[in-house]
Amino acid sequence: MSLRLYRLAQLAVMAALGGFLGARLLSGAIYYYINERFTALIVAGVVVAFGLAYGAWVGRRQPDVLDLDPDLPPELDPAEGRARRSRVWRTAALAVPLVIGLAVPARPLGASAIDTRGLNAGAPIAASGDAQRLQIAPEQRTILDWVRAVNYADDLATVRGLPADVIGFVYHDPQLGPDQFMVARFMVTCCSADAAAVAAAVTWTDAAGLEDNAWVRVRGTIDVVEYAGRPLPAISAVSIEPTTEPDHPYMYP
């Protein structure tokens, strides 16, 4: 690969990568992979990618100077062959993240990820400010709030019977009965690699009729059950409504 072609390939890959990240950012799909607090880093990545693309455009006319043997014609010089092959491999390596990003559908983690990673029944309070969230009205608590409330309650009787109104996706856990399912969300500290599923068990007569990964709004009253040796919030549902996936499907501790 000649230097000019190499620079043009760099330009194409970096411009495409910048456009890919920018499109994911504008659509909100980038938050399927990272915590929203890292938005500034993605913006910086888009700027850097387009900056490198511009640099490749400027450098396309740079003389193709190689360490050639003056006694050999260029087409027979091993140094030129190695340099040109190296450019091909470097371009291919540069394109790998873009190819993976385009090949893998942009979607949040769901029920199948719980099968692989398991369920976190003991979500910790990560910061002092989170303790204040346990003081909010029960109807405004998320699944993560309820898991924290159950795990840190001095007396579980203070939790039982409170009204709940949560949104999450359906997960059928084989440890539950036929009239039960989990309403779940993933909490993400940094990125999807460290995502942990939190959930509340739900009792509903038509639980078997709900599909995994379907987003639902569950209203009912809170109870507490034991799951994997830990207390887990359980909801005796009075209504379950299908709902759309939130703009930010993950929760952040």
C-alpha cells in the first residue's frame, strides 16, 4: 500500500469512526455501552477522530520516503515490501473497532445477560448521597432503590406493604413459581462490562404470558422474599402495563 493510499484509508476509517460515534451519541445508543457521565469523553473522541482524519488528508501528499536499497529496483526491495504490508495491517487494525461496532446491533443488555452474569440481590449504597434516595416517596422508587431499601432496612416490616410503581424488563427466573417473574434493570458504574442486574420478584397470575425482555410498568405492594440467601423485594402486582424502553435503560449507582 502506497503512502498516499494509506493516508486516504486512514482518512476514511477515522472519519467513519467519528461519524459512527457521533451518530450513536445523537441517537442515545451510546448509553447502551457506557455510563452517561462519560458523555464528554465520547464528544472528545469524535473530535479527535475527525482531527486525525483531517491530518491524514493533509498528509496524503507527503513524499513516500522508504529506506530503500539503492542497488535494487523499488519493486524488488524487501524494505519497501515490508513497509507496504505494514501499512495494510495497521489500516486493518484501525478498522476493527468500527467493523465490530457496525456488525453488532445496538441494544441494551437484557434477560440473556442475566442468564450469563446472574442477578445481584445485594446492591450496595455506593455513595453517601444515595442514602437520601431511600427517603423518597415509595411510588417514586426505582427497582434499585427497592433493592437498597430491603438490604439496608433495620426492620423489614417497615418495607412490607408499601406501594411500588416501577419500570423494568421481564425476566423469567427458573427459581420462581409459574405465577412469578422478575422485573429487572441493569445498573452500570462505568460501562456495560461492569453492568449488574437488579430485580424485584413479581407475583402475577398471567406471568407465563409475558415475554422475556418486554418492558413493563408494575404497580402493587412490596413484600420481601429470600433469593440466593439475601432478602429481595417482591411485588404483589395489582396492574402490569406494557411500556416503551426508557431513553436510558440502565440505572447508575
